[in-house]
Amino acid sequence: MKSAILGAAVVIGLGATAQADEVTISVTGNAVTVTDQSGDVVAEGGATIVIDGDGEIVISSEDGAASESTDEAATDGTDAAQGASGAIPASADVAAGEEAYQAVCRNCHGPKAQGIASYPRLSDKDYAYIVDRLETYREGERVGPNSMLMIPHARPLADEDIVNLAAYITTAFD
């Protein structure tokens, strides 16, 4: 029986369950199920979880596509908060973005947006990508394996909140 400690989560062999803050990850064979505290399934399916030598975690679906590649989306430049160029607007309040990030986002994405367990790194994403993702989640659209975890956090965000968060994340971390 193998075990691995992933941040707050512990995974023990096959058919085990790991508790991580507000979600439970169950692994049976090649099937992964994520449930919230009330027991509702928020994500499920066949997957392979690989932890490479650098500690990066890649979750691949049964068809072999890695979660990072399924999590990419192009922006069309029409988002109100983004602007045509994708440049950070002068109106962005980085301090407000930091306050919001440190209060909520850091719990999953880490104190330096480095990513934790299956939650992706944000520190390497550009402003337009973060704005697009937050707007997409706010609309309730699923775009990757963690969509059902992100949608409830993004729904209450105003355009200004999204601008502030994206400005903070893309300027505060190297």
C-alpha cells in the first residue's frame, strides 16, 4: 500500500479516500470522484494522477489528455473587464485584489499562487487568461476538472473584482 501526502490531502493506495479542506477525493482503481462537505458530487470520472519529481501534479483523463491542456481557452477580447489589448487597466486596484486573493484564493492556489495539489498554478498565467477564466466561471460554464469548485467562488464577483484579482495575481508573483 502506497501513500502520498499532498498538502492537506492524504491519498492511500487504491480504493482510498482523502480529505482536503472542503472536498473529499475518492480514488477507486482509475476512477476519481470529488464530493463537497454535503456529499454532493462536484467532479467524477476516470483519471490518472501523476506526481512528477518536482512535485507537480498532473491529472489525466481516460483519453490521456492532461488537465492543464483541457483547461486552456482562448479569449475573444470582448470581455468588459479585460479590454481589447488584455493589458491591466489603470483602474485596477491591486491592493483590493490582494485582499480578495489572500482571503479566499490562497486556500487552494497557495500563498504565492504556486498551486497546491490539483489546484493549478496561477503565478505563470497572464492577465487576459485570468480575467477570461473568472468571467467564464462566473457565467457557470465548465472549462476543466476544477470548474465545479471555482464556479461558486466566481459567481459573486463583479467586473471590478475580477480586474483587481487578475491585476494582483499577474503583478505580485514572479
